[in-house]
Amino acid sequence: SAVISQKPSRDICQRGTSLTIQCQVDSQVTMMFWYRQQPGQSLTLIATANQGSEATYESGFVIDKFPISRPNLTFSTLTVSNMSPEDSSIYLCSVRLVQKLGYTFGSGTRLTVV
Amino acid sequence: GQNIDQPTEMTATEGAIVQINCTYQTSGFNGLFWYQQHAGEAPTFLSYNVLDGLEEKGRFSSFLSRSKGYSYLLLKELQMKDSASYLCAVEMNTGFQKLVFGTGTRLLVSP
């Protein structure tokens, strides 16, 4: 089955700095997404990562705060910019695979901003 | 906009049956997924409904009524390892497909 590698798995960052999270998939992918999961809550969709073009952001999320790249079909990055403690959360990459029903998730990045 | 609602928390006893409900109001409905998420882990796929009716998969079944905007996940013969969060998610198609999650239900199974 497909492997989704998400890095880093966790990080502690100073407020005001930025962190880039990477997601690499080893299978054929149709779509890639980024989610946020705040403590004790469900998943919130941040954006759809589009190959070679700007990501499509959900209401409440903007490119300046969460720039996303997807230079090819199987790789994407999410940057959390100018971080504040409110950005402390788990960030998850998700993909829709060509040969598999459903959406598959990376193991997540646990971010703590101090 | 979209609303996908679930009960926040449920408790049940080992060996029992539990039904977790999900109601939704969304545009561009494609289908409905259920995911299981253990603490500290990624969500894992449980079931998918696109047509009305019941889908059975071992101890887990999922039901969908598109006209009522309603789904449930039925867990039978509960085991301690079923203690987890259960997430209802609607696949929407508003020009492109995306998965939007409900509020999630934390299930605690006790001996």
C-alpha cells in the first residue's frame, strides 16, 4: 500500500518564525490536501494543493499565512508563517490515490509554538 | 457553507453495540466517509457510502440517507481497542473534490 512520508513529525518553534512541512507520496496521486487538527478537535481543511499552480484555500485560511507548493504530482510543502502560539496544532497531509478508495493521511506534524 | 455534526462523546461497554450519528448540510455532495482515529495517530479509512442504504464490513456498518442528510456508523461486539475518535466526512464536489470533516465523536469503551 502507499506510503506517505511527512516531515518533520514534530517541532517546537519560536513565535514569529516559519516552519515548512513536507509531504512525499510513493504512489500515483490525483489530489493532495493539507489539514489542521487543533487539540481535541476534528480535522479542518486548510487548502487543496494544486500541481504547478496556486493552492485553493478554504475560508479562513490565506496564502500569506500558509503558503503551499506542489511542484510535482507526489510532493507538496506547507509553510506556517510568522507563527504564534495559536498555530500550535497537528498538521496533516492527505492524498487521493489513483488506485485506492478514500483519502489517505500522513502521520502528521505536531507543532508547538512558544 | 457546510455543517457536519456529530455527538461529541459516547460511552459504551465491551461487547455492546453503538451507533454514531452524523447529520450534514453541504453543497455538491459526492459521498460520505467514516474514519477512525486513535489518539496521536492519523485517521484511517473505515467505510464509504455514496448510495442510500447500509454498507456492512465485518463488525462495522455504515448507513446513508441522502434525502435526509444523515448517516450513521454502527459498531458491533465492541472491543476495548475500538476506543477512538470516529470522524464523519463528506466528499464535496464544487468544481473539484475535497473531503470535509464533521466535528468528530470520541468513543470510550469500558470493560
